[in-house]
Amino acid sequence: MEMEPLLTTIFVMGVMIAIGALIGKRMPLTHDSRQLMITLIVNVGLPCIILHGLFQLPMTRELLLQIFIVFGLAFLLSCLGVFLGFCAARLQGVSMKKACEMAVVSGFGNTGTIGLPLCAALFGPKGAVLAAVFDAGMDLCLWTLGVMLLQEKRRVTLAGLKSLVNIPMMAIVLGLLLASLGLTPPPAPIKQLTATLAAIASPMAMIYIGMLLFDYLRQKRPLAISRMGAPLGIKLAVYPIAAALLITIFPLSREIVQVVAVQVAMPTIAIAPIVFARYGADEELAAMMTVFSTLLSLVTIPLVMMVNHMFL
């Protein structure tokens, strides 16, 4: 992977996050404004990135095979991240409940609002499609294994599985169906519409993250560094490097390896505080991990990619 495009993209993302923080300072997020931003990003921007990518790719057996491989890798590698986070927490001597919480914030990354636009910028339409599939596989792991770890009674709930039915997931299914039926590319107006709306996803996502980060930091919630050191180290360094090295063992295409290497380097998933609150877990830990891992990831993503570049 060429480092210059990655560094340029990370720099641009960092600037957009800073702009979001400045906007958040003058116009703090309200419930309504937060819902509006989430709706535009998740229900408009990200699905259009997925559809725009699929509209530009011929649906071949090779691409279908890559999609299934990436989906499976996403699930398995998310399990690896959770396992590494759990082991690190237990070595610290924390309780089983706390170890499970630390495992979740260590294993699940922001592969949607950050990873998907980043892969689209670095690898083009195919990178966007594979990144979206990776996000879908990680979501499946989150709402099964992740939710079980956060509950006192270990079980998969119907409510959790319902969360898998969302507009980005529907965009993947619809795009694959249309491509498989030979109905792509679509008419020019539809193609231009998805391309235009896809372009809003990354700027809006970064600005929203900046506003969200400022909102969390403004509350000045105290949190012992000792509680965050291990999950931060696992999420941003140990897990992405271990996962990237692991996939080099298998005869995978360079496109898959590059997309997976970027996705596993993402910071803690943005909805972690919501999921933790929903299942009575430590919402404060989830919120602070989201904040600090996102800030640190602007530095760690290029560093991890440089380490991986020696082996990929």
C-alpha cells in the first residue's frame, strides 16, 4: 500500500474532525441535530457509497467469492479482537464482567462511518464494496457475540438480530441482487445521484465525529487511565497488527488484504456507548474509549499501516 495517499486521506479526515469540533463548540449537539446527522450519514451517505461502488463493478464469480471471504474474515477477526481484549483484561486482574466489557470495546471498530469512506478513498469502488461487507460481518459478530458478553444471561436476543436489518445492509443486498441480475450500471441519473450523495458521507461523518468528540470532552468525565490503557493498546495496535499478520498466512488477493488491514485498524465503534447503555454495561468506559481511540487513531492508523507494509 502506498503511504502517501493514506497519510493524505488521514490528514484530510483529521482536519474535518477538527472542523466538526469547532462547530460543536459554537453549536452543541442536541438530540434532534444528532438524529439528523446520523440519518443523513447512515441512511443516505453510506448506502450510496455502497451502491455507487457496486454500480461500477461487473458482478463476477471472483467478486462474489471475495465478498464471502471478507464477510467471514470480518466475523472471525472480530472474534480475535474480542479474545485479545478479554485476555488482556483478565491479566490485569479485573472481574469477569469488566473483562467482557473491555473485550467488546477492544474487538469492534468503527468500520462504517470511518472505515468505509477511508477504504473508498484509498481503493476506489471495489474497496468501498469490500469495506461495506467487512462492516456487515463485524455487525453480525457485535449483535451476537458482543451482545452476549454484555448480558448477565449469555444469549442471542431477537432485538439484537433485528438491528442487523438496516439501510446499509439493505443497500448491500439490493446492489448485489441488481448486479447479479445484470441490471447494472443503472440509468445515468441514478448513477449520478448515488455518486453525488456518496460524496457527502465522509465529510459529514468526520464533522459529526468531531462534534461528538467535543461534546464528550466538554463533559470532562474523569476516567482512570489504567482502565483504558489495555483496551486502547489492544484496539489500536496489538489487534490490527496481529490480524494483518494472520491473514498473510492465507492465499488471499491483495485487495482483500489491504481492505481488511485498514478495517481492523479502526477505532472503537461509535455506537459502543449506546449498546453498553442498552445492556446495562459501563457506558462511561464505552464513551471514553470511543473518544480517545478515535483521536489516537489519526496517529496509529498510519503507524500500523507502515508496520503492515513490511509484511503485506
